[in-house]
Amino acid sequence: MKYNIFKIFILMLPLNFFSQNGKVGVATTSPQATLDVNGTTNVNNEINLGGTDTSEGSSGTAGSMISANGLANPQWKNFDLPSGYLDGLVLSAAYIKSATQGITFVGTDNATNLSVGYSKDTAKPSHWKDFPELNQTFKVNKLGNIVNISVQTLAQINSAATGSLLASYGCGIYIDGALKFVRTGIVTGASGSYRTLNLNASIPNLSVQSHTFQFACAERNIPTNITLGIGTAVNTVTLSPEMAGTSVTIKVLEPIQ
């Protein structure tokens, strides 16, 4: 009776089920293991590891993961992930750019019109100057993201005038042509003085698509007898061109799940 049932079972198997030399293949005519599945597997219950002919294997515990164990049986392992780990963000992409060619402003002494406030998401005004070497396209793949952008540059003043000088400027981060982050800076001191400018912006919830990054700066209050350089040396006596460059790091952080 058992023999007849076995024959019926074999006849009922689909045509893509094969047996060869004690090995069973699904959707493959040459199985390479005891069970060789050429396709996806759908498990609607527990998976037991380490079982024998007389005992059922372990189904693991909640949160455990299957860990390879060389030629021996795989094992369930608890990796003790911190509470809330799967609710965090992971780095999905990073971009690093640098520029050795900066921009210069010959003072116009026009603080009345240029030393103004800035509004988020506005387009880049015509008097702002950008750094073409730093332009970057990056991609966001998931909602709930944060894009972190860090910029470091140097600003230096140069003038034939003596004594203490002052020049102010603003620099901003533009995403898809819209202002997202801005910082202002002032350089004071004698001709050749310079200051470091750092911008560190975390921009949340950008849309899922490719985006463009631009870095640009503008004059705010620069007297007519002063030249201001940003990302470039305008007085090489006190600052070498190599040390005056600009660097940018763009990090795309997205949800784990």
C-alpha cells in the first residue's frame, strides 16, 4: 500500500521537480546538493537547524539570524542589536569634492544693498558666485532621509591700504538651485589676513530622485580698496594657493528598513 502511495505521489509532482543520485532538484535537472532549488523559497512557518533522524532542530529565538558555520551546520545567532537599531539611518552614499580655483570679489562698498538677510529655498541671485569644481549630483532612494553636507574653505583679504581692514561675505549651499543653508563670515586685520569658514548642514526629507549640489558665495560689505578671495589666495605672502582650497563632503543617510 505504501509503495502505491509513493508512486501516486511521484506522479503528482510537477514536471520541474527532478531527482538524481540521491539529490533532489527544483527547476534544475542537475541538482548539486541534497535539495537544490533554482528559484525563490517561500517559508510559511519556522526553519529548524541542526536536526537529526531522531530529533527536530532548533527554530531559534525571536531576533536571531542564521549564521554560516563553515562545513558544519549553520546556527542561529543572536547579534544583540541595540533597541531601536532598525529605526535608525545608515550611510547609503558619500561624495567628496575639492576645488583649488576659488572666487574673488573686488569691493564695491555697497553694503546697503548687499548686506541683507537670506531666505530659505530662494533661487541664487545673479551677484552670487559659485564653485564649478564642487558641483555634484547625488541620488536619494528612500523617504525619511537626511543629507549631511560639510564645507570648509578660507577667506582672505588683500589691499594696498595699511592698518586694520574689514570685509564680510556670505556663503550658501544650494540644492536643485534653491538655497538650503547659509553662513556669513568676516575677515579683519591687516592685508593678507585670512579666516576659516565651516558649514555643516543636515537637510532632511529630500524627495526620492537625483539632486544637484552647488556652493556659492556673495559680497556683503567689502570696501572699494579691498579684494576678498574665497577658496583662493589673494595674498601669497601669508597664504599659499594650495592651502586656500575648498573641500566638500556629501553624505546621504537613509532608513535601514
